[in-house]
Amino acid sequence: MPRILYAIQGTGNGHLSRAHDIVPLLQERASRVDLLVSGPPADVQLPFKVRYRCHGMGFIFGKKGGINFVKTFWQLNSAAFLREMRLLPVEDYDIVISDFEPVSAWACRLREVPCVALSHQSAVLSAAAPRPKNDDVVGRAVLRHYAPTTQQFGFHFERYEPHIYTPVIRQQVRQLTPQNDGHYTVYLPAFDEETLVKRLRYLSRDVRWEVFSKHSQQEAEYGNVRVRPVSGAAFTNSLARSAGVLCGAGFETPAEALYLGKKLLVVPMRNQYEQSCNAAALAGMGVPVVKNLKDKSLDVIDQWLQNGLVVPVTYPDETGMVLDRLLAEVRTPQTVTHLF
């Protein structure tokens, strides 16, 4: 059985959430699985031992709908990244799997060791995946070179080609019984609490909003808007009991909302190429998309509250099958097809 290094991007919560299901499946299929996590501290914690914790190259969310490039620039430490890349012993493993994690990917590139992508981003980069009308050449180049890999297995909202699979829905979510308690769950990490409360209360004083905010440390209520710090269990519970979900155009939260049969509206993060691509994919499926929370967009959200529909999806539990296929193809390189 192979020795595997599984490297995970720590920015946001999606990569780490997906790892909750992937790590135990890898452990069943390997003699040893070591974990690497890089990037800023996340809201989601892993219940597994992490062998390598790296500074890496993460992004900092802003408060007005986009990435905070100033904070992102200041937290970058190229000397630390180069040191981590040089010291990571990727050659000690039979297989290195990267979920959009740059230290492991560049360490493999430096030593000419194969690195396999198992990520949403590798699916976004596929020529078959939807793109925004105004393609961002620079954003696409950053996405392509951030964590370079030699083989790609991807997850997306739909199967746009054979090596793209539907989302990894956590077992914790698959075991839920969805219901409708009437509130709307909101997760827009690129907006601060003040902005969200102001815009949501301007939109409606009757709709009950449950806002999960990365910028808040304690719960607070402002009329019909309840603000809560991000917590995995509380968020999942709110999601399952909601009438609908208003969130960014990331991957895990929209996918879980669709799986639970919730009507969904997304606001892609400004100047974030991956989210622009996700928004294009979701729009193609019939999910409404707004660019911001300005008055014109609030009209669209109001229509969605009144008349929004559930977009049906089928997301089977096939993570084990995907890993079996990955391990088979990586261990028999003559059968490998380079897709992207």
C-alpha cells in the first residue's frame, strides 16, 4: 500500500471540510497518510493529526465584497515559503495529492516529483468548465500556476468531462433531514457584519436572516437579523433548517445547499476568478447571481425571496470510487491521461 502525502489549502473552509471525508478513505487505502495544511487559520478544524503546518500563500477576505489585497500582500512571506518548499520531503512519499496547496505542489515541481491535484480548482481550469463572459486572463493564470500539478482530478457542480466529478458532500450533511423553519442562512465572508445587517434590514424587516460572519466573535441580534460567528455545527444546522441560502460563489456551501434542496442565490467575491467561474456554472444551472449588495441587486434578491425555485441536483456518494480511480491511474502511469 502506498505512502501518501495529502496537502490541503487552509484558506476558507471548503478544502478542510472536504478533507473530513477524504482522509479516512485515504487511510483505508494507504500504509501511511501524512497531512499538510497551509494558509491562514481556518474556522474548520481537522480531527486528524497534521504532520506539516505551513505558512504557505493564503488570501485574506475583505469587508466590502472582495479580497483584502493589502493584508494578503503583508502576510505573504516569500522567504518562509521558499524554506518550507525546500524542506518538505516530498520524495519520501509514493504519492503526493494536493487540494490546491502550493507548498507541496512547488516542492514537487522543484524535485520533479509527480503531484496529483484533487481539488475543485483543477476542475475550474478544465477547458470544458464554464467561464465568465468577460474572462480574466490574469486571474486564470494565477489559478493555473498557484499550485501546479502533473495530474488532475476535479470536483465541480456538474460533470463537464469524465475526470470531473460532482461535489464531495460530507457525511455529516448527507445524514441530515432537511426541513424549512422559514429563515434564510447567509454566508458572505467578504462582507463585514455592519454592511450585511444594514443591507439585509433595508431589504426586509420581516424575513428572518441567520448570518454567519468571519468578522464577528460573538452572537448579536439586530431586529430580524441574527449574526453568529462561523461555527461548523451551527452553520450546518442552520443550513438544513433554512428556507434558502444566500452565500458567496465558493464551492462547498452552494453545493451543500443544492444537495439539501434549498433555493440558492450567490454573490461572487469581487476580483476572484474562481468565484466568477463558479457563478457562471451556477447561472447555467438556473441559480440566480448578483454582483454585489447594491440597490439594483437587492431587487433581484427580493424577487428570489418571493419566487425563487429550488434547482434539483443529483450528487451521489462516490468519493471512494474517485480515490480508487486516482490511485489506480497514478500507480500505473502508462494509463494516465493528462486532461488539463
